Amino acid sequence: MADIVLEHVRKCYGDHEAVCDLNLEIRDQEFFVILGESGAGKTTTLKMIAGIEPVTSGAILLNGQPIQNLTPEERDCAMVFETYALYPHLSVYENIAFPLRAPKRRTTDDQIDQAVLRVARILGMDTFLDRRPATLSGGQRQRVALGRALVRQPAVFLMDEPLSHLDARLRNEMRTEIKAMRESFGSTIVYVTHDYSEALALGDRIAIMHRGRVEQVGTPSQVFRRPQNRLVAETLGDPPMNFLSGTISLDQDRSVFTNGSWRIPLPASPRLRRCVGKEVCLGLRPQHIRLERARPDTPFWLPSKLFVQELLGDHAVASVAVGDYLFMALCEADQAYSLDEPLYLAWAPEHMYLFLEDTGEILLAEGD
Amino acid sequence: MMTSRLFRRILKALGLGAYFTFALGPIVWIAMMSLKNSNDVIASPPKFVFTPTLENYKAITVGLDAHDVETARPDYPKYFLNTLIIASATVAVSLLLGTFAAYSLARFSFRFKEDIAFTFLSFRFAPELMVILPLYVVFQKTGLIDSFTGLTAAYQLITLPFLIWVLRGFFEDIPREIEQAARVDGYTWWGVFRRISLPLVKPGIAAVVILSFIFAWNNFIFAMILGGERTQTVTLGILGFIGYERVLWGHMAAATMICVIPELILAFFVQNYIVRGLTFGAVKG
């Protein structure tokens, strides 16, 4: 049982504000992911929950009790570090047993033995128990780090990019394993990552952080389909969303997106009508773009020229030049275009996003 | 190709040979001297072929002369024991104080931290002679002259700064996250220090213990000025063989050889530890 509340939490390093006015509510038994680029303050947030970094101001509540002034050992957290932080002078067995050997836990050797073996079996590490961390591969070290957290039943699991140092195949494997192991955690999990696909795959809810601020909190489909601003939309998706700047104008009583001679009709909405004359940018996800040789019979297209086409196995990414902009589009692997070939970049109207240019605030989301 | 490789190997052998002669030559010479009888030792030109004898060793340890006749009880064993006591006590005190000082300097931030660290270091580059006169006055007034406590305290000037600076580096090399992980795992500051930090700097401790011991063992000036008959050390004892009417070269050489033994034993046992890199593999490698 553990819910965590962060209230107006700030963290400064000298003049630099690493985390500014952070408010988060993490529910009991939730898999909560904090997503953001490096330097966004994700790890700092996690370390403040763990008690490794003191908060500059604000409160952290665990089950309603303020814990921001407790030392790390007084809080009931287990943490998996990005660097694993294994104890190099101890065997795998002793590394996993270490939390249980803490004097305050008063665990007998028999209980420790049982707990370590149980965890080692879950992680498939039972044949490596005598080894030192230095002799293990990256994936094995990662498992030991997980095991050290799993061996006790803490109120909260904190995971700081546990998969970021693994190679792509192992990362996907471990991601599946973490997802499958959720029941064995049986606690609230706060998981930090910079990989949006990891966040979408694992999280019950995701908080997107940028420069010490939370931009949006929501379920994976909420943040992916209905981002609150351009930043969130940019963070989620690979290749990232394409943007085209322009203005909203009125054409025969309908709002229209205009860039030079390009005019794209927008759905009728009172909100968009209020923004007539404002600088905006149009967002399109690469997977929603079709490249066509014949001119589409809808008004939702832009003229483009093929710039580069990269084959990625079962599909390809085409970079096309739209005026001065470079757009990325997903296309079929066997669809070969020639360089500089004129193409119609088309999309379905329901897949359009529209953001305010200055604040990044969303005006139109998918399905609106 | 072949010739240049051969040339380099010859050059390497020559260089190493020169170094070995330079480093080991004096020791071999002393070892030979210690095994010569009183006539061979002063022979000119020096003799390289001679009948080895243990008479010098016998004379300074158990007090038997060349004809196994008992002479006055030699002082050398007492000097040896004195040095052993002083050097061991010095290292023990330094280790106790220095480990904590080094850890604090490596991990905690406090006011004037770097100034304090620098002050420690400055004891090392100030010549011993600079402090010896004031120390002499202080020791005389407080009655610490010619006492084991006094010499152990004075020797801290040699060993403590060195120990602090070396161990500080070792503590700083421990990734902070390892200690943080241990805190999160439920250990207090003291628990982390004892269970994680200290074991991880074991190679560093082994290295500084042996080097501090050697520094203390070999010290001459403090022992000469602040010591006395009661606390005479081997370094001074060896000097004592230069008598008024003659120099007992053979005894001196034997005393020197015996004096080297503890250092050799220590170095032999801890050389495995003097390998850094125990922390390898702790953090993603």
C-alpha cells in the first residue's frame, strides 16, 4: 500500500533550478512512468523520493505522511540505479541479500536464503549466485540490480532508466520481463526513462517532464493521442511528429490553415475561430502520412519532393521536402521512389494536430 | 623489421639492467659486507670472493664475537623492538584518524574543506627541520621527550598527511551511487561506511599502511632529536656503529640487513592488494 504525492517540490543546485514546482499524484499499485530528455529533472525527482537528494522546498507524502525530511534508510523505497550501483566486493548472492542484512530488518539467515533464492529464480540468476558483478554481462548486472530491489517488499519501487544501457534486443526482452513481473513487485512503481516506447509499453500513466516541469500526466493513449502541447507531441513518437508553420485565416466563414499559397481547411470549431489570425503549426505523425503519385481528391495534401528514403526492414522512412520543411513519412518497404520525385503528401483530416506557435498549446488533436 | 625489433629488445635489456644495477647494487653490496669478517670488510681493493661468515649477525643480535666468546649484551635487539613499537603505533594512530579524515574530505562538504585538506598536505612539503625545533621545545616542556607517546605523535607529521591524501583519492573513486544504493537499501551512514566504503578501499589501505610503515621505520631526524636512550630506533642504532676509534662496517651492514626484514615481509604480504581497480564492474562497464 503506497501512494505518493509531491507537492510544490523544488530542487535547486546553486542557481540552477533542476526541478521547479513539481506536483504529482502517484496512486497505489500504479506503474508510473516519468518520461523526458536528459536534464529534464527525472532522476532528480526519483532521488528526492528515495531521499538521496534533499528537496529545496515542497513536500513529499507517502501514504499521507510527509517523508521529505527522513533519511533514505527510514523511507520504505527500493531503487534500481541507471548505473546499477552493484557492490563490487560482494557476490551476486550477497548483493541481493544486502538489503535484508540491514540491522533494522532483523532477518534470519534462513529467511534471507529463501528470499534470495526466490528472487534469483524469478530472474533466472540462480546459477550465477557466487559470481562477482565484474564477471557479469550488462543484462545480468541489470537483473542483479532488479533482484536487490525485488528481494524485499518496499512500499515503492524506484527505477532509474534500468534498461538504457542494454543493447536493443536485450532491452526489449527485459521490457517484456518487467511488464510480466509486475505482479511480483506488488507495489507502486515509479519508472524513469527517456525512451517513449518504453514509457508507452510499461506505464499505467506517464508524466512528461521538460526542463524541470511536468508538461502532462496521463495514460499512454491520452498523452499519445491528445498531447496537451507541442512538446509532448514531439516527445512521443519515432520518427517524431512533423510540423509546418502557418496562420489560421477565414475563408468563406470557414477557418483555414494557411502557409503561402497552401491552404488546408480546418474542422469547424469555436476554439479555432477564436484563433483566427494567430501563428500556429500543423502537426502530422509520420505513420499518418501517405505519399501518392496521383493528386488526391481531398484538400488534405501538400506538394513535396523525395529527399531520402531509408529502408528499415518491413517498412521504410521517406524524408520529403515540403517547401523549406523536411517531413518524415512511413511507407511500404517495397515502395521505391526516385530522388527528387514529386509526390503528394496526403493525410486523413482526422489525423491533423494544430498547436499555437508561441505557447505550444494544442488547438486541434487527433479525432477532433 | 627484424633488426629493429631485436635492437629494441637489446635496448630494453640494457635499460633494465642499468636500472637493476642502480637499484639493487647497493643492497647486494651491503648484503655482501654483512657476511664478511672484519678483515675482508676493509680489504682494498674490495674482495668479491670471500668465505661468508655470520659473525656480524651474531655480534649484534646475541652478543658473541668472532670466536663465539660472549661479549657485552648488544643494544641492537632493543632498538629493533623500539622501532617496531613506534612504527606500528604510528601507523595504527594514523590509520584510525586518517581514514575518517579522508572519508570526510572525500564525501562531505563543509566550510574550509579545501583549506583543511591543503593544510594537511603542507605538512608534507614543509621540511621536517622546520618543525623540529618548536616541537623540541614543546616536548621538553611537556616531558614528551624520549617517550613512545611523543615519538608516535611526532611521526604523525610524516604519515598522517600522506595517508589522508591517498585514501581521500580512493574514497573519491567509489561511485557515489554505490553508497546511495546502500542507503536506500536500509543502512545508516555508519553502516554504509563499514559495509561498503571501507571494504572497497582495502587496496588503498594496504598500500598506505605499508608505505606509512616504511616512512616511520626509516625516519631518522625525529628519532634523533626527540628520542633518547629509552626510545632509540634502528636508524640511530646503525649510526652508533661509527665509533670514536673505529667504524664497525660489518656490524653496520648486518644491522642494516636485519632492519630491512620487516619492510620486506610487509611488502610481500600486501603486494597483491596494491592493485587498484577493485571497483571495476560496480558501475556499468
